[in-house]
Amino acid sequence: MTTLALIRHVTPLIDRGVCDAAEAARRAILYDTTQSLALYQTDKFKSSAAYEKLAGISRIYSSPLPRDGAKFSPFPTARFRLRPL
């Protein structure tokens, strides 16, 4: 039986408070580049039955998404334009 596991990364420890657009853009960059991470979030997973099952898999493939230097736009380009009625 094939097992596919999707594992979420831990939360970057950056300010998530209300801010203006310039600060939001700075935080988006910081989110992708920070080394300050909430690693304690993995503790519960590491003591779970799911982790034990994954630990027994003999062949693991991973495809980590690049974080450092990733291009991020808080306002993605729209593929479609709305026309006024």
C-alpha cells in the first residue's frame, strides 16, 4: 500500500499584528527568510501514531518548497478581469 504524507511546516515566529502595507510587505519577506521557527509544534506530531507509522517507511521522497528567496506577492496577478455591468 502506498502512503502519501503531507507535512506542514512549523510557524515562523514573526509579528502578526495589524500593520500598514509597507510593513506587511516587509513581514512577507521575513516570513520566507526567518530562521526563528516554532519548532515546539512538532512535539505533538512526533509522539503520535501517525509519526510511528511514517518512521517505519523504508523509502521516503521529499519535495521541500524553497523558502529562502521565494518570490511572494501579497497581491497576486488576476487571471481574469471583471467588467462593470
